Amino acid sequence: MVLATVAVHNRKYMEHYPLDAQMIKEHVTPTPVNLWKYGVQVYGAPRLINNEDSFRYSMLIPISARISKSGIRYKTLYYMNYNDSGLLKKMQSLKNRSDKFDCRIDPRNVENVYYLSDSKLLTAPLNMNKKGMSDYAGISLEDYEKLYQEKKDADRAGKENNLKLEIGLQDRHEAIVKKAVKQKTVPSDPKNLSANRKAEKQRESLNHMVVPQNTSDENKSSQTNILDANVPASQSALDSINDVQDALAAFEEDEWGDLI
């Protein structure tokens, strides 16, 4: 079954294969078997694999990774090879910086990244000491990219939501301040101001009035009631100026009249 499948595949016409001008002139049919024959004719027999590690490395997918004191990082994945002293020295020398790092990955499994050191193929597995790295063990590169994109979309939506909340809070604060300023600057009624001034003068005259002392309890009570009549001016100007004037007249007739 395997041989039959391979034989059929090698003879399938590849519609989208990019034939160059020379291949079209020579009527090269874009099937695997014909392309193989054409390649051998033009470029010679396939070269022998002299370095197996380099060959395996060339079959992997390059990724945009960086190295820092935290190890090798690809997007949100962290890798570490504690057995590579050269890698550890490189990490320590970077301190707070990060540099590009040439490495590749097997698209079938993101659990390891691969890099060359002195023409030897080395492996750096996921750093399981980092929180969450074990969740990615065994998944494909395609599945990881989907998860990574979902996280980016969620972060973008979260930032937009936070911005809306901040703008709403700022608008609320501004509305409160404007309302307070408006209430503070409301002009007072001129009629009330005039009445309050008159009531205040009457109250001051009562407070500074010299009242003769009388040992009679009834008279003391009368004096106290009159002197303590310091009703706030805001209560309709001491419940009208006429009431205060009547009180003064009564005081003069009752108290001073008995003493004359």
C-alpha cells in the first residue's frame, strides 16, 4: 500500500508548481518524477549528507527567537538547556539585554527548539520552571499560534475596555467639578442680603446693650430670654425686623420703667 501510494504521488500533475522559462521551453511536465529527472540532468546527482546534524537542522522551521538571562524565548515560550555551558555563559553576559538567537523548531511539537553549536545539533526543551510552560508540551506549532493569537485579541479587547472605563471616570469627575463650581457661583438674592445685614446690626446692638442687674428671678429670666434671642439671620431675618423692634420696646417699658 505504501509503495503504491508513493508511485501514484510521483506521477501526479502539480498545477501550481513554479516552472521557470527554461523548463517551459523544454516541456518539463510538473510531476515529481519528471522534476527529479530534470534536476539530476541540470544540477547533477544529489549530494551526499556529510553532516547529519546540519541536514536535520535544515529540515526544521526557523523562528524569530531571542536569548536573555531568562533563556531562549519565542513569543511566550521559554526554553533552557542547562547542559550547554556556552549557552549559560551567553545568558549571563547579556545581563538586562536580549539578542537574536538562531534556532529552529519542529512544527509537529513546540516542546523543543534546536540550534547548532560547533556544528553540533543541540536541543533546548521548554523551561518547566516557568509558570504555564507545561501546558504547551506536545502541541503543534499551528495550535500554539492559534492560542497566541487568541491571547493577543483578548489583551487588545481588555486594553480598549480599560481605556473606556478611564474616559468614563474622567468625564464623571469633570461633571462633578462643574456642578460644584456652578452651585458655588450662584448669585445671592439682593433682598435677602439687605435683610440679613439689618438683622445682624440688631443682633449686635442686643449683645452690646448694658442691662442693669436685678436679683429677681423673674427679671433674670426676662433678661436672659432677651439676650439669648440670637436667632440666625438666615431664619427670615430673625423672623422679620419688626419682631426684634417690638421686643426692644417691651424691654424698655418693663425693665427700665420700674427703675425710674
